[in-house]
Amino acid sequence: MKSGLIRFGVMVGGFTLGFWVNLAVAKDLVLAEVHPAGHVIVKSEELFGNRLAAATHGELKIDLKSGGQLGNETQYWSKVRDGSIDIVRVNMGVLVNDVLAAKYMSLPYLFRSRDHMWRVLGGDFGKRTAADIDKAGAVVLAYYDSGTRSFYTSKKPIRNRSDFSGMRIRIQDSPVYKDLITELGGTPVVIGYDKVVDAFKKGEIDAAENNLPSYVSSEHYKYARYFNLDEHSSVPEVLLMSKKTWNTLSAEQRKAILAAANDSAEYMKKQWVDYEAQALATAKKEGVTIVDKRQINMTGIEEFAVRLYSKYITDANDLNTVLSIMRTK
Ligand code: GTR
């Protein structure tokens, strides 16, 4: 975060002497993002920046570093907590090791639909998640859509659980995903999002999993030609500010940040469905084989996937939380 400087000049004996006075009039807040320009998340962040600059008359500005310029999401999560990056946008899956609520959210087949997920995030669970993240050192500015994640494969489509056998599948660094792939019979391989293309090229992985927009915008579709719509999880995105930065802001500035972040999340909600449809159309146009859910023996897959619940629901507290998510109408 850079503070603003104002230049003053005085005339001394016919010469102008310039000097800088730090009045802290403007702040550039760095926002780190792995997605490239053009991705709907980046567009939402641009809107966030524009609204914030307008609301604060240029006092707060967003310096958006997209396309992974500042590293990967695991690094973002640690840097936003130590204050070396002001704002980051990460997938909740990245927080699993430090935030219990993220672990629950990553459980496969937990959310029935996108609307269900939004109702859960808009209720007590969303508040609890924000409180857990706060304890871990960051402030939740907004949640963003992330659709549903499905497996995409390079060698063969997935029709049954047995198709996972021997498959090397790229995952985010999350114990839940590690266990999910192992339950399904595959081998989990933890790799940063920016290294997935390389891993496909080198034959280090046969599959990965993500939502359709990320599958297309990251060009993973060029290497994994089957997109299997098993829709195993819906883990939202989150926009986070470092508590160190937050603590330097006035009450008005904080209000402006939350309002701009909320506007960007609302914008994103409106764009998401279209963006997903466009990604599906692009994948089809590029010759990807889309394996519909009805072509997959989902009973077998779901059965193994939900075995994970017994590992992650260890006490009454866990059970009540997961049940309250499931019961949310
Ligand atoms: C995307 C998500 C990214 C990143 C990526 C991944 O859906 O938007 O933030 O987490 O998945 O799988 O690494």
C-alpha cells in the first residue's frame, strides 16, 4: 500500500525548491489475482476498483495485479495474512488448512444448487466463515460465484467410479480433495493453478477438476479433451483484505470498500450464468467431448465421495454445522 505524496514548491532567491509532504491523501491497494484479464472475476475486480475510486474521490485506488503476477493462491493466502499484499481473491478451497468453515464448504455434493449456496453464505454460516477468516488474519470483503467443479480428463471419459482407477488427478492443496480422489480410486497430485498446463504437457497428470470458465480460460481444454459433468463440488471464491491494511483505514473508507466489494459481487452474480454458458459453447466449438451427468453412473461416484463425511464430521459441532447447511432451504 502506497500513501499519497503532495509536492510543494517555494521560491527562494529566484529558484523554486520542491519538497514532498506525505499527507496520506491517496492509497493504492494492491489486489492479487491468478486469473487473466477478460475472466469474469477480473472484470468484477475492475468494477470494484472503479466504484471504490469514485466513492472515495480517488482517495482509495485498486492496483490490480492479475494473471498470477504476484505468485500463486497459497502464497496470496499467507501474504494477505502477514500484510505484504493488501487484497487477494482466492478460492475458499485454498483456506482449508486454516479455516474450518472452508473445510465444510469443500465437502463434495454439499450444496444442492447455486441458489442453495448463496442462501447458506447469506445466513449464519456466511457470518461464521467471515469470523473464522478474521481469526486467521484477514477480512472478508465479498464472496464470488465459482459454479460447480467437475473432472476433466485427457485419456478417456469418466462413466463410472472404476474409471478413476490409476488416474493422476491435479488438485488444489486441500486435504478434502486429496481424500476425495483417493476414495474414488485415483492418485491426487497437488499442483499450483499456473503449473497445470505444463503438467498436462509433460504427462505428469491425466486429469484435473474445475469449473467450466476456468477450464476454458486457463486453456486446460487443449490438453484434457473430456469434460465430465459430475459436478462434485461448489466452493465459492472470496475477496479478502489483510487485517493490517484494514486497521489503517478510517470507518468511512472501510464502508466504501465493503460497498464497492458488494457491488462487484452483485455484478458477478449477474454475469456468472452467461459466462458459464459461453465457456460451455467455446469448449464445444473447440471439439471438447462434454460428458453429460446422465451418461455417468453417479450413484457409484456419489457413494464413495460422501464417505468423506465420516472423516470430516468428527463431533457434534461438525455434525450440526453440516446438517444446518444441508437443511438450509
Ligand atoms: C478456480 C479458481 C481459482 C483457483 C483454481 C484452482 O476455479 O477461481 O482461484 O483456485 O480454480 O483450481 O487452482
